[in-house]
Amino acid sequence: MPPYYLKNVNLPHLPAQAVVSSEGVIQALGDPAALACPLGAQVLDGGGATLLPGFIELQLNGGFGMDFTEDPGSIWRVGRRLPRYGVTTFLPTVITSPLETVDHAMRVVLSGRPADYRGAEPLGLHIEGPFLNPRKKGAHNPAYLRLPSPDLVRGWTPENGVRLVTLAPELPGALETIAALARQGVTVSAGHSLATRAEAEAGIAAGIRMGTHLFNAMPALEHRTANLTGVLLTDDRVGFGLIADGIHIDPLMVKLAWQLKGGRGFVLVTDAMAALGMPPGGSRLGGYDVMVDESSARLADGTLAGSILTEDAALRNLMCFTGCTLAQAAETITGTPAQLLGLRDRGRLQPGMRADLVLLDADHAVLATWVGGELAFDRRAV
């Protein structure tokens, strides 16, 4: 892969900088006067735009009419289109389904990228279910819900294509399963749950490190009842994902969550589904009849079926809802998710990191995206 010399970009707290990458890795960054352009490098002018690390998406169910649970083979097709939103790493999310579907999705991830692939990297699966509380199932099919067991997750490891698992910690067998997954190197998240404070804290002691889509599919935050939601907001041992579309969570509650945990485990996720990028109207998506409007997707009974939010829009929303800075907002989709997953090669702009880069214009919209040093999207060339 030829080296890049990206000049005239603004890095957080370091204006008018340049970045050199080669072999998919950041080699140097700093004052352009001190950085020599490597021989044979492709020179790109950022035009004074802001450069951030590539965005890391922990919860994506599909997009553009394709659903990962219904068709795990679509992971690569969706991944090709994610760099336009700044996403360079994502966890394809498989929701409650037969365990054979999970096995199929694991094989797809492990098969490696197609020969002509240029897109975001599917780092491993987020398996959301089937170990969920039936009373908080949301859009998940109750026919496939099961009680957790270490035996059922024995092969779920990062080496086999599984990075993140959502389950309800109050279910019988959950604590043993959480501990087994944690030993296997999988990040465990509490979600679709009615856990009390005691049950949530027992789950954290067993190995839970985050919560799935805070406020959604979990107990309401109440002033006389201690529960999972309150624990996620106040316990610094855990982080959480949050859908900042203004629909799944009122902006005021997003601001509350930010004031409590901003910079300490707060991760933006989209939870986007197959309706992402689809025109408004009724569609059959992911095995469900879904009504799509300009801002959400719902089942026939009105249940939210996932969002149609994009990561760059979530970034802008967070800044609007909370008043936080771009650097603070960007951390929620770069450094913090990398930390929660234990990733040491991405999420930061510094030498030695993967050259996963996103260039934003003055309105914080994506201009260009590099994945592993390869230009995957350039709005100026479209």
C-alpha cells in the first residue's frame, strides 16, 4: 500500500497539521515543516478540514435493505457503504435467532474480506440475544429466546468472530455465562433486561462491562427503585451504548446521561437496521413488516424496530443535545469503544495506530474516510 501524506488538516488541539501513513499505519503526525513527504507518497490536501480517528460502531443490524440476521452474507455489502458515514470498524449485530444463524454469521466474518473489498472492517459480531428477558424483548422474536448457559457460548470468542454479547443478567444461568464469556475474551453487555440493582451488580462482578442502548429495553429510571439503568449511569466499572437520534431517547435524557458519564464509558451507537438508507414507506425488512419514516422504523404495533441513524449524525446530535465539544463527542465513537473492546491498534491519532481516518467539514459532515490507510470514501470525488 503506497504511503499517504495528508497535509493541511486540523487535529483536535493541534491546528494546521499533517499526517503520514504507510502500510495502513500512521507513521507520523505534527507540524508540516517538520514532516518530510515520503518518496512516492500520494499527497492529499485536507483543505483545513478536521481529522479524527475512524468511527467504531458497536451495534449495527444492517442497512440499505439488508439485514445481518436474515442474511449474514450481507455483512460485506453493507460494510462497503459505511465509510460515507465515517465508520471504519463495525460489529455486525445478529439479534435473537436460532443459534445456527450465529454460527453462519461467524463463518462469514472469519471468511475474510472479498478480494475487491473496500469498506469498513467487520471486526467481529455483536450477538444481541437470545439470552434476553421476554418482558423486555422489544422487536426480538420470542420464539427463539433461551436461557443462558456456558455450554451454548463455548465457541464464542474473538478468534471465532465474536466480540460483544448482550444478555439479561437476571436470567437463570446468566452469571455463569457472563463469567465464561469474559474468560473467553468477549465483552459482555447487559441489555433487554429488568435487572434490579443487586442483579446488575452481580452481573458486573461476573464480568459485564457495558449496557446495551441505555434507557431502551431496560427498567425506567425511577426515584424510588434502584435498577440496571441507575447502575449503568453511576457505576464507573461499566460503560453503555446510547442511541442519540432524539427518538429512542429524549434529548434531555441524553444530556443527563452525558453529565453523569460523559468521557467515562459513554459510547454512541446507531442500532441502525435494514431500513437505514431506505426511502420512507412500508417494507418487509429482517423478517418483519416495518414502517419507515424520515427518522425511525417501527413495527406494525408501533414498537421501535431500531434506528435509521448514522454515526456522523449521532456525533452532531450529541453536540447539539449536550453542548459538548467535537473532541469530546468524537471520543464516544473512537477511543471509548476501542477501550471497551480492548483494542490497542485503533481509536486514536498517534504513530503506530491503524490509519483509520475521517475528515470532517465545517458542519461536521464526512468529507473523506480512510480504512487501514486506504481511501474508502471521498465526497469530493462523488
